[in-house]
Amino acid sequence: MADTKHKYSDIINLPHPVSTKRPQMPLADRAAQFSPFAAVVGHEAAVKEAARYTEAKRELDEMEKALINEQLKEIESEVENGVDIEIVYFRVDARKTGGAYVRKTGRVKKINSYERHVLMSDGLKIKIDDILKVTIEKRLY
């Protein structure tokens, strides 16, 4: 039994081969190639999406609506002269119930009372019913 030959005895004591043409892979990269695959594809993205905060749209009372309408009429009468505003409006979330209030500063191009939206000079359309607050920043005349 002392003379039993092992199956790999001819190569077991040879030195580990090292390539002269390619650098050795770092240990972190070697470990990463053997890490387990994600068990549930998309799970991490779903968790992040669920954690993302959205809020409900606030319903304005009649006084707040009247104030916004007065400000929009004032802006509409002076839009040809150039009016810069700061507007806070509700933007509906495309993927979840609710949305977020967004603050936008810019120049008003047009107020369309029939379709009930404010058109900004950069092309953004803001629904009048989604507006929370309007502040006239600057008149250019």
C-alpha cells in the first residue's frame, strides 16, 4: 500500500502556471465571478421603487383657487411684455399612485384658458388644476 500510485501524482507537485502574456486577475474580481446570481431578477429595482416617496395631490379651497386665477389673469394680460414666474405644481408619477410637487422658474409663453394650461417658454405645459402656487418674479417692460 505504500507503493500505491495516486491518479495525479505526476502533476500534483508541479508549480502553479502563471501567464507571461496576461496580468493576474485581482482577488476581488476572481471572487465576483463565483458569486451567486440574483435569485429574483428585478427584485432590487422593485424594492427601490416601493421605497420611492410619492404624495397625494392637495385639494385647494375656493380662496386659494381664486388667488391663483387672479395671478394667472394678471400674467396673461402682460405675457406679451415678458413675465418670469415661479410656479409650484403637482406632477403625477408615471409609475405609482400620487406624485410630487415641483417648483419651476421660467418665462410664460402663453396661458390657454380653454385647454386650462400654462405654456412655459421651454415648451412645458402645466395644467392649471395642478398649480399650487404662482409667484410673479419679474416683469421685463
